[in-house]
Amino acid sequence: MQNKINYEMKGSLSYMAGAFRKFDLAHPDWGEEEHITHAVSKINPNDMMNMLLNDFNARKEGGDNIAMFICGTQGTGKSLVANYFAKTLSQIWKTKFRFENLGFYDAETSESIDQAKNGETIWQDEHDSKTVGALSVYLKERLVDFVLRGRRLNLNFIFCSPIEQDKGQFLTLETKNTRKDHKTGKPIVVECLVKTPWYFDSNQRMTRGIIFVPVDDLTNQEQYNKRKDDSLAKLKKQYGSNFDYIGTKAKEIFDQLKDEMITKDKNGKYIVKKGDEFKAICFLGEGEVKGIGSSGTEASRTLTFGKIKGHLSKYVAKLNSE
């Protein structure tokens, strides 16, 4: 007679991870559509916000940290949401948010981590697309595993970008709009979708609810603007005069070669061509159309290549939605 083995579940998950694990196991056949319907019709926004705060407090007590990503189109309130949660996390960890911990590209964030104190919050925002573009896309190949490094110091991370990227985050907030006072025009709350990884496929994030994030005015707006201006000046100095022409050059190459740079996968969805084939088109061009070529510095070519990839990501998303 074989001995029976009794399995006992040990250890604990964070507040939200535990709750959504239980929910997903109870609804294994639900897809994205069912999750969205349930999230927007059954989950009270106040309950969802309280769940977030409970999760933050539980992670703090358990010696863990927070990694969250805030995405959304320009003007929907990403920085306002990040500002609110930077202050909220600082209060929970009993620290004070310092604008020295605000960065706009990976190198700055890396410096902030090296100088941060235990329990502080690191905020990586990004420059407006009119001036720089998605820097986190530009410098992707230089990406350091910030979250892993920061966990050892109990550092919290807030990343902002129009398009979500994988930074090791558990929580994603997608900003939808900023509600304003109809008399004064002053922002009151930012409406966000709350997303976390699906239990059965961690690469797929499911919508869990809606929250209304109160707009806590950037009381240190001058410090925020100064930090941003200094960052932009540093970037221009680092990449020289080529910097001003990168956006134009990348858009020109994208417009002429975008359909040469994409293909369809086995499911019929548009994707960007992989590996050397994509790089060859970017750098060498196709037919009569020239690519990036060998002119300029290596840094400027890397930035141009990243900007083209950013344009393509949006283009592919648009094609698939249509």
C-alpha cells in the first residue's frame, strides 16, 4: 500500500497577489473580456483603492517593496498619479520623497538607486515626446534590473511611460482621463484601470478594477520642473548636436520603411520583424530608401534605432486594433 502524501500550503503572498490568485483559480476559463466586465461592474473603486493600500502596508511589514508601472496616453495624468503614490509610499515606509530620486532615463535612475536611503521611493518619469520621446525605449539595451537591486534596500519604484514595459512590476495603472472641476478647471481626480498579472500566464495582465486617484497638487512643482530641465540639459550635452535631429530622422525612416519592418505571426497578428532582419532594414535601409547608416555617434544611432522601435510598437498596435 502506497503512503499518502499530504500537501500543506505554506508561506503567504502579498494581499493583492493572494486575492487575485484565489479569484483566477475560481475562474480559469475567463478571458480578458470577462475580467474587464467584472472589474468595471462589480468592483467598487473605493474597495479597489483600499486593496492597493492594504497591499502596500502588507509588503512593507513583510520586508518587501513595491514596483508599479503607470502608463497612458499623453495628458491623461501619469505624473499626477505618480506624484500621489510617491508621497503615499513614502508615508507608509516612513520616509520623505526627495526629488533627487526623480529621474527621466535609466542612467539617472541608476544614480538615484546608488544614492537612495533604505525605504525611499524611486520615480522614473519621462520627457515629453515633443522634446525627447520615450527614453526608456531609447535606452532599453542599457536597462539595469532596478527592481532586483532595489529590493535589497527596500526601495520602491514607480515607472511612467505611454506604453507599458516590463520592469518587473506586479502592479500596473493605466491612466484614462483626468476629471476636472467644471467651474475652475482644476484637476480633481485621475481615473485609472488597475491591472495585475494573470495567475495562469504572468505575461498577461488582467484588469482588476478602477480607481480614482485624488490629485495632490505638485506642491513642489518648481522642483519637479527644475529636475526635468536639468535632465534635458544633461541629455543634450551627453549626445551633442545630433540630439536635435534624432526624432526627425527616426520618423523619416519609419514613415518610408514601416511596412518593410513588420510581418504577421502564426495567428495573423502584426509583429515587428525579429533580430538581424529588423536591424538590417533599420541601419541599411531597403531599395532606394536609406536607413540610419554609419553617420553620427554610436549613441545617436542607438537612440534613433530605439525611436524607430517606439514608432513601430504604436503602428503595430494600431494595425491589430483595426
